[in-house]
Amino acid sequence: MCPGGTVVAATSEEGRVATNGMSQYSRNERNANSGLVVAIDPARDYPGTPLAGIALQRHWEERAFVAGGSDYCAPAQRVGDFLDGRASTALGSVTPSYRPGVTPTDLAACLPDFVIAAMREALPVFGRQIRGYDHPDAVMTGVETRTSSPVRFTRGADFQSLNTAGLYPAGEGAGYAGGILSAAVDGIKVAEAVALRIAA
């Protein structure tokens, strides 16, 4: 959750759109933004080679590129339209922060069905916990496909890489976290394992 934050472009490949969110230190931008994280199961959702997760990301980022107008604008949908299962044709009272801009559309065109179903179930629940979270004019901007690495660097019980002694894969980039807090916790665990090895 980024209070007073901005949805930013995270695209790294031609013909794809990926988003992320951030706040400046002042946290005084006009909107708040947060990502909705939906669990995926490698065995069910992207079976195959160790790089199948990257293929999954690329597939949905390509769909987002097309849904956004094939010009690096991001696809966006009003929450009210999303919950009612209809495409957005215009935005409401909330002005999106994403640059270069957004294209009102139906996010179902660029997310798997099970993700759409999970978000439709979750948004009203979040709205009961945080007033305004499911406001009909709130803007959903897609897609954020890089919450954590699609490839996990395997490590043993001592947190060292199974392939390279002395290497300690950690955090989001290594596939062991899905956000700032979980990455910090994983980093602490790894640091403790390194300290134990040094002390031995």
C-alpha cells in the first residue's frame, strides 16, 4: 500500500506493459495506490520448464499492451465496472496517476479468469475493512506481474544456494518474498544464517 502514491511503468520489454506502485518520501500525491496479490500455483498455472513463470508474465504483459491500446498506455477499469463485469468506457472522479496514460477497458482481457474471480471476491471485503477501497470510481490499472520472481533460486536449510556454496539467495529477486515486508523478514533470516556460519 502506497499512501499518497503513484502507479508507475515497470515495462522492460518491447510490446508489453507492466505496472508497479510507489510513494515519494512526502507521500502527498493525489491518490493512494496498492496492488492486489493473487496466489498462483506453478503446478496448475504454469507447468513446464523452470522458466515457465517468465513465459506466463510475458503472456499477460503482452495482453495488457494490447488492451491498453498498443502504445504503452496501461489498461484501466473503474472498480464499479469491474465488479459488475462490464468494460469501462470512461473514467470517473478518480484521476489515474500512471504515465504515459491509461485506456479504459475490461481487465478480464489481460488477466486469467481465476485472478479476476479472486479480485471480484476480495474487493468488497477490503471495502468493508478500509472505507473507499472498493469505491466505484477507484481505478484499477493493470497489470502488475512482478510481485515476486517467477524463478526461485533453490537453497538449503542453511539458506545457502544448493548449487553455489557461500551464495545466499534472498528476497523477491530470488523468489522468496512477495513484497517489502516479506523480503525484509527473509533478509533477516538469511543474515542470521550467515552470522551462524561465520561464528562456526
